[in-house]
Amino acid sequence: MRGESHGEITELLLAWSSGEVSALDKLIPLVYAELHRLAHRYMRDQPVTHTLQTSALINEAYLRLIDCSRVRWQDRAHFLAVAARAMRRILVDYARSRKSLRRGGDYQRISLEAVATLHQARSTNLVELDEALGTLAITFPRKAQVIELRFFGGLSVQETAAVLDVSEDTVLRDWKLARVRLYHAMKRGHEHAG
Amino acid sequence: MLDSEREQRLDAIYSAALKQDASRRPQFLEEACGDDAALRQEIESLLGDERKLGDFLEKPALQAAGFAMAGGNERWLAGQTLGPYDLLELIGAGGMGEVWLAEQKQPVHRRVALKLIKAGMDTREVVARFESERQALALMEHPNIAKVFDAGATPQGRPYFVMEYVAGIPITEYCDQHRMTLHERLELFVHVCEGVQHAHQKAVIHRDLKPSNILVSEVDGKPVPRIIDFGLAKATSQPLSAEGMFTQAGAIVGTPTYMSPEQAGSTGVDVDTRTDVYSLGVVLYELLVGVAPLDFHKLALDEMLRRLREEEAPRPSTKARALGEASGAAAENRGCSPAGLARQLRGDLDAITLKALEKERARRYATPSELVADIVRYLRNEPVLARPARASYRTRKYLRRHRIGVAVAAGLLVVLISFGAAQTLQLRRITRERDRADRIAAFMTGMFKVSDPSAARGNSITAREILDKASKEIDTALSKDPELQAQMMQAMGDVYHSLGLFSQAQSLHTRAVDIRRRVLGPQHPDTLTSMNSLGASLAGQGRYAEAEKLNRATLEMRRRVLGPEHPDTLKSMSNLAIALRGEGRFAEAEKLNRETLEIRRRVLGPEHPDTLQSMSNLAPALHQEGRYAEAEKLNRETLEIRRRVLGPDHPDTLKSMGNLAVDLYEEGRYAEAEKLDHEAVEIQRRVSGPEHPNTLSAMNNLALILYSEGRYAEAEKLDRETLDIRRRVLGPEHLETLLSKMNLALVLDKEDRHAEAEKLLRETLDIQRRVLGPDHPRTALSTYNLGVFSVHQGNRGEALSLLQDAVDHGLPPNVDLGIEKDPDLQSLHGDPRFPALVAHAKERAAAARKPK
């Protein structure tokens, strides 16, 4: 199965890079699955002493999924964008599933995305963030994408600039504005709820 | 669209405002927003939020969500399940590890604190040491003690402890926060001592009492102290030498502030109840004065330990005065003036505290309750025993109490050991006369028989002490009477065997065989009895080839000496069949079993325990051929007779229950099987002990049933438990240990932990190939399962070759026949090579069914 996807994913990535929008819809689930599997494996097997880096995860997925001989370096940027989207889905899905699990689903099974409820109470509520990000994207699609790439995809400012084909200054400005907007929107959500 | 334009505008003004100096902003906004007050308000709000952002979104989601844990090597914990525990929230972290608030779901639903010990300790040893104290811990029931429920290990191998969750704060902090007076502090402290005293009466010593282990919470508005971590220090203790105090990196893990001088000694850790009294003394000192008696700040470790051993603690009143300004705060927290504090401490409280802190144990309060008694005397204005003025009186009183204290502390253990020693002494004197020696031998045999579970119903642990002691003494104690010595060795070996401690049994049986051969001759019935027992002990350890050889020799001689239908001859036949079965030679084993059963039915009768044994031994053969219904019928019959003849708790009856459960399982009747096996495990644990091989078999089977029901977490926990004990009791390469390992791998695979599962299974297979040989059915079974893993991973080619390998190398016939129906192999059904494999397997199964 995996052998087959190798070529298929490269094909889809090339198609999307050359402007075929529908390729993205097919691409994301495949990348999602691979990232999911990789994160799962990391979590299980490696008694690593350092923190699991999103970028390392995405890099490995890239090497596994993409036939490097067939793509240009620009395509790598496109892949990172897809991967960031996939990571966002994985993490938000997980956050969502934790919510429903609390009501008594199948929690016997340890599943990957034990992406820790550890700090969830104290740190960002990913489900809310996802919604706020969706709203932000309506008015400021690029700002929303910066957040997606950096926060969910773990990309550096430089990589983000490359993916979006803008200057690093622009990325930094977008980043700053988007953060405060999202913070504002989420805070408001809480105030209403409270 | 309008909205969008407005947003863009807002954004532009906001960005520009950010660049302005804060003092210039109001004016700037006024100009930029004009009369759009709403816009201005919104931007001001954003500017306000900008200051509160902190690191919001700064860390990538994956990290922010909690992978970067303290220590870093356990990254994905929150939301995980460890056995029946759901980790909810990290509530503390320290040198020893982390503490999690967790939720237990079964058998009871409750919130617990789960203490995860930092990596780097020998997990097995930690858990084993905890297990050894589990029973004592379970006996503790006191309002001032937080119960410890459980211990285990994470999949990554870190040990953890589960205890009652106490939402409290350290006693010293609580007292200061509430500005409690000395009087109130003492009253609270009395409860702490009572808790410790209770534990001592259950023979549990805390060893690590300190304020952070004494948490105070309010119940009905009143402060209640609870002592946590009982039993943990013992389980996780390392010698508190220079090495023990440092981590590998050289960082110091703790200070010896609350440690007793004897714990700082260089010669191992020699602790008793008075060790806890010392630590209570330090806590008391801190509650009264506000600081610990000795200051170890910034000292080299050697120097710390030296001071701890040698430096006398200053009187609390002296210390309070010496504190200078700091004592002002301490006094205020105690609702008095600095001078008033020193005055209150001087005299009785000085004496009581220092007596608890004596360097020499014999001079301390012997028990926490003695400490309490003196505190209560102080609170009632009665003369306290600790005052030096009353020295001679005190010493007499103390010595009397002191003896009692030791007896209580050492508890049952001392009684048992001294009892065992007395028996040995008696033996030495008496063996001079032969007839009396016989009597003592009979007596001792009887005594040992008490620990045979079929006679004693579960005193195995205590009796074990006598047995271990006696088996060490027997060489010297009875050397002048080898015949009696051999008789004793035989008896003790039998008891070890019935406890499932086969290697100890083997050692005694070997010596019995040697002596009897020498003294009685190689064909004497007693010599043959010892040989038979030795064969059984070897088989018990999985050394089937050696057992087969010995059993054949014994059988041959017994046939000659005792006759072909003598009950002992039949025993040898039966035991030979067991060895053959162990070697995977099913057909030969079944043939011999049927023969034995037939003779036994005729000679001994249909309800004789030996006849029942043969029936029970026959059932697995039916199994191998997939004749589950027949096996079930046979086991039901055996179970019914055993219940009636031997009683419901007899080990043989329990074995029948376990076997029947396996039959039901094979027939897919999981619920019935689970119920029966559950019952069997419970009774086995009670009757035979938690580490008995029969208990372990029942546990193994129960895990298998849970696995088949898809209850993987439960199955995993039970498999791990079984594996750990088997490894320890039977050894890492025992047939059954390897089975547990394989089963664990299967569960892990179902839990999507493929890499871990595959690694474990390959490891198991390697050992099986080496120890059991490539043609052993268990080896073949592991190969088969490895093939199944390959199927899951989509490696059809490798899967088919592994399956073929398994079929060619002694896969049990029941599995051979099941290949076609195995749901795990479904995805191979379309493969052109699969039908050939199925046909081949069927041929093999048919061939295996024909006895050679």
C-alpha cells in the first residue's frame, strides 16, 4: 500500500503545484495518514530525550512520501503547506476527540494523539483556535495561513516566507497581527461563554 | 465586504499604532479613527491584548500541547492510559519523578494520584520490592494515612505507584498559612504520629517522612493531616551513600534534612521504627521553630552526612533565639513574639524534640506513640518523660517500653524466624537417637505440609520463611544421619514443588537422589521416588528433555522393581507423558496418557485422584486436534468429580476450572470462559499464592480471553503482570515466560504498537529457537504470529514465507486447521499462493494426528 502511495503523492503534489486545486483534497488525507503514523511511531518506539519537533516529523514524512528526484525545490514548499494543514487537522481532531471521550467512549485504547491534555486547561484550546482561525481566514487568508504554517506546521519564519512567497518581514507582521486577533477573538468567546 | 474593508482599515491603524510610542498612541488614534469611536475602542482593546499575549501560539502546537515534559523522556502522557488509570493532569514534579492526577475506572471508579518514578531505576526490582510489601500496605487503614493502591510500570519501563489522591498542602506550609499557635501545631502533629504508629503496627516503616509527604486538607472545616508515599521509599530506595544521593549527571537529588543518622551511615541502610521517629522529630522541630535543626545548605555531601551523624541539634529555644530577624516572622506565624516563642519552647518542648532527634537510636522515643504520649503530657501540663531531671526513672521506663517496641516493629517476621531457629536447635540435639529422629522428621514433614497449598490454603508466604531457613540448615543439621537427611530433603523438595518453586525443589531432590543412591542403592523404592520427583522438578522448569530421560529410567526400574501396574509405576508413565508433551511430541504423549488412564481406571478406580489427573492431562491432546467439545466434556467431568472428591479449593480442582475455561474460550464462548477463569484466578491467588505457576497459567488464560474480547488494555496489563512474575519465578527463558511474552506482543500489535510488538515477538522467537529448538510447537506458533504481523503490515511475501515456515516446523494441528478461517489472514485470501499453504497445513495436521 505504502509503496503505491509514494508515486501517487508525488503526482498529486506536482499537479497541485501546477495549479490543479482539486489535487489538494486528495493530498491532505494521504499526508494526514503518514504524519499520524509517524507521530504514533515516534511516540511509541523512541525513548528520545529531546522534544519531538513538528518540523522533524514533517521532514520525515516528506522523505517518505515524495519521490525527490521528480520534484523541484519549490514543490517542497507546497508540501510543507499541505503538511501544516494536515497537522492542524490531526491536532484539532484529537482535541475534539478528547472532548467526546470524556463522555465515555473507547478510552481503553491508547491512541497517538495523546497530544497531551496536560496543558490543555492552561494553554490553547485547539478547537476554539481552529474556529477563530477559520473566521480570520475569511478576511485575512494569508495571516491565517501564517498561523497554520508556523503554529501547526512548526515552520520557521524563513520557511513560511518561502511557502507563501512573501518577505520575512511580511510574515513577521502578519504573525504579530494574527496572534493578537486570534487572542482577542478567543478571549471574547470565553467572555460570552462565561 | 464592508466588514472586510473595515477590518483592513482596523488592521492598518493598529499596525501603525503599534509603531508609535505608547505615550503618543492616544493622540494618534484620535487622529486616525476620527469619530469612529467603536473602531477606536476595538483597536485599544487589541493594543491591550497585545501586552497580555505572552507566548500565545509561540510554541508550535505539537510542543505546546505537552510533549516537552519535565525530564523529556515521557512525552505523550496526558490523556494516556496506564492499565486502568487515565492520566488527567500533572500535579507535581520533583527529583523522584512526576505526580499525576489520574482516574481509575475499574474495579472502582475514583480519582487517584499516580506517582511516576523517574527513569533510571531497575523497574522490576522496584515493583518487586513494592509487591513484597503490598500485603502489609493493604492492611493499613487509618484516617491519617493515604492508601497506596497499586504499582506497575509504563510501557517505557518507568515504575509508577498509585495512591489515594490528597488535595492538601505540606503541613509546615499549612500551619504557617493559618498562623497556627504552637498548641494547635502540636495537636495536629499528634495525628501525624498516630498515623505513623498505625503503620508501624502493620510492620510498615515510612523511611521518608518530611513535610511534603504530610499533606493537610480540611475536612468539615478541620485540618486533617494525611501521610502519603508509604511503602515507596522502601521500593525505590538505593543506599543513601554518596552514590545514592547523586544522579548520574552529578546533580544532587535531595538533602538529608529529614534523614536519620543511621540512614546516613556508610554500611547499608539499617532502618527501623525509630528511623521514622527521628524524621518526625525533624518535622516537629520545623513546625515549632520554623527551620530544620541542622543546616546543610551549600555543603559537600560528605560533610552533610558527617554532620548528620555527629552534630547534635541545637535546642529549639536556642535556635529560635539565634534566628534573629527570621524568628520575627516565625513568631508571627505562631501568633506570639520572638521572646515568647523561645520561652514557650524552653524546657519541655526542647526536651521532647531533642529526644526524638537523638543520634543513637536507643536513646530516642522507641515508637511514635511514645512521642505522642510525651506531647500529650506537655499539652496537659504534666511532667514529660523526656526531661533529663527524671533520667533514672525514665531509663527504666524506657527500657521496658523499648523491648516491646522492637517486638511490635519486627512483627511476625521475628517470631517466625526465631521459631524456625528453635526447631533447628531442637533437631540438632535430638538426632542422636534414631527413633526420636523419625518422630521429629515426621513432625517437620507435617509442619512443612502446612505450606503445601492443598493442605494449608494460603499460608505459603509465612511458611516459606521456615522452609527457606530449614533448607539452608539441613546439610549441617542432619549430616550424621544421611537417611533422615535425604528424607527431609525429599519432603522439603516436595513442598517447594507444590509451591511451584521448581528450581529450589530440584536442588533438594537432586541431593536426595544422590544420598539415597549412595545409602539405599540405586533401585531402592525411595531412591526411585526421589528420581521421580526430580523429573517433575525438571519438567516444572521447562527442562523437558532432561526430564524425559530421567523419567524413562525411573519408569523402567519401577516396572521391574514394583511391577507394571503399581501406582508409582503409573505415576512415572504419566510424568513421562508430560515431558513428551513439553517437547511437543503430542502424539506420543497422547498415546501414553491414554494407556495410563486405562490402567488407572481399572486399578485405582474412576474417581481416584491419579485417574482424574490422567483425564485432565488428556484434555490438552484433544485440544491440539481442535476437538474442543470433547475436551470440554472431559474437563467438565473431571471438574465435577474433583469438586466432589477433593473440594472446591483444591489445586487440582482449580486446574480443571482453568482447563475448562480454555475449552470454552476455544469454542468462542468468551463470556463464560472469562467468568470461570476470573473465578479460578481469584481462588488460585488466595489458595496457591499470587506467584504460583497455576495462578500464572490462569492469569495468562484470562489475558487471552480479554484479548479475544478486544479488551486490550486489560489484557496488556494482565499479560505484563504475568510476564513479570514468570520471568522472576520461572526465569527469562522458561517455556511459559516466553508464552507470556508472545501473548504480550499480540496485544501490543492490536494496540497499534506494531514496532514494539514486532521487536518483542522477534526476541521471543530467537530465544525459543535457541532454547526449545526450531521444531517446537511454541517456536512455530511465534513464527506464525510473526507472519500475521507481516500481513498487517502489508508484506504478503514475507508473511507467506513465515507462515509456510511455521507450518513446516511443528505448528500445533489445531492452528494448522484454522489457517483458512483465521480472520487475521483474510487479506491473503486473494493471493494465489494462499490455497496451497492451506492445503499443505491440512496435510500436516492429518499427519500429526496419527501416532507414530
